[in-house]
Amino acid sequence: MSYALKKMTSRARAGLKEAGRLGLDLLYPRRCPMCDRPVRPFGALICPECAGLPVRALGNTCLQCGTIVPWDRAYCSGCQTNRHLFVRGCAAFSYRSMSRSLYRYKYRGRQEYASWYGLEMTGALKERVRRGRFPKPDYILPVPLSRERERKRGYNQAALLAREVAKRLRIPCREDILFRTRDTAVLKTRDFWERQENLKRAFLVYGNDVKLKSIMLIDDIYTTGATMDACAQALLAAGAENVTFLTLAIGEET
Ligand SMILES: [Zn+2]
Ligand SMILES: [Zn+2]
């Protein structure tokens, strides 16, 4: 195929994709991540009156993980007591203000929320990078679900976010590197240490593309950091230069 023809067909394909998305929005109006009503005006990602509702994780946040902390503290209690394997992390919102939205996103099939979530996560990250607090990633990796869990849910909520962020930052989203070998949620009944051990062995890295690369993990929520550390351990063992993370929501310490 000639170059001009190739360019034309790729443009036509992009046009079709765009038209398809618009058609989909007409048939199934995009819902607002905060109030869940169809978004007005048409084409917007969130209602203008809802955009100010979530609490942004700005201001004083833990220097390592990004948890919202009181003004006189540099680190959250978790980072003061645990040595984490990731170098930095940040989030867009406090979990409290997003919990209902996140529930619908994860368990009620509201995959369309990912567009607005991704936009806000990208904004939060850019702000940190601008302040010189965050290494710029070479690759973006979603925290993987086990195959079983992904099949049940129909999608990996972290992967949808990772694709949105990657598209906006023009950094490759790699879903062919990090895998989850076992479903750690089913192990809830076991004791703490056993669970940690199981989590450590739950992630596998394929290939050696991460060697000397700065890797940013993406997930919906950051809680204790155990999952991030387990992923980071696998990535660092495979030669990654450093591991950071970006999540939609994070806790708050008062
Ligand atoms: Zn709304
Ligand atoms: Zn912290």
C-alpha cells in the first residue's frame, strides 16, 4: 500500500472510531462519575456542577506515597514505619469523596468513568512532575488482576485507567509485562504474614523490557501499599531502575 493510501485509511479508521464513540454516546449517554446522571452538555466527561465535588489530593501529602496528611507531617504513619520498595506515589483524590463513584466503576460496569478519572490522574501527576517530585516514567503498567477475576468482572479497572493516562502522557502502556499468578483476595482468611508471603509471590514479570527503565504502576486505590510493594519487588528483581505509582484515590490521615 502506498504511503498516501495508508495515511488515508488510518485517518478514515480514526474518523470511524470517533463517529462510533459519538454514536455510542447517543445510544447510551455517558454518565457522570459523581451523580451518575447522563452528562450535560453532550460530549462532556462530568457535569460542570459536579466537577468541584471530589476532594483532590493536593496540599500536604506524604512525600513518599501521596496520602493526605496534616500540615505538620512530611510522611504518613504507614511510610514512617514501613520501608516501601516504590520510590514515589501520588493520587488524584481522597478515597472518601470517591468511594461511591469507584463502587459503580468497579461493580456496576461504569467503564466510561475511566475517561474523566484518567484526565484527573494525569493532571495530578503532571503537577508532581512539575514540582520536581516525581521521576518521569518510561512505561506505564496497570496492576494486574488474576485471570479469573478479570473474566468475572469483564475488565481490569486498573488497565482502563492506565490506557487513559498513557494516551494523555504519550508514554507506552504495557500490559504484556506484569502478570498476577494467583488471586490473593481468596486468601483473606489466612494470617497477616502468610498473606504477605503469598502476595510477594503473586506477581510475575515476563521478558526483560523493564531493565533500567522507570516504571509507573497504575491502580484505582492505594491503601497499605502491600500490592504496590509486591509488584515493585517483582519489577526491581527483573532489573527496573525504579518503580512509582499513580492511583485514582488514596486515604487521608487527620
Ligand atoms: Zn454529575
Ligand atoms: Zn505515605
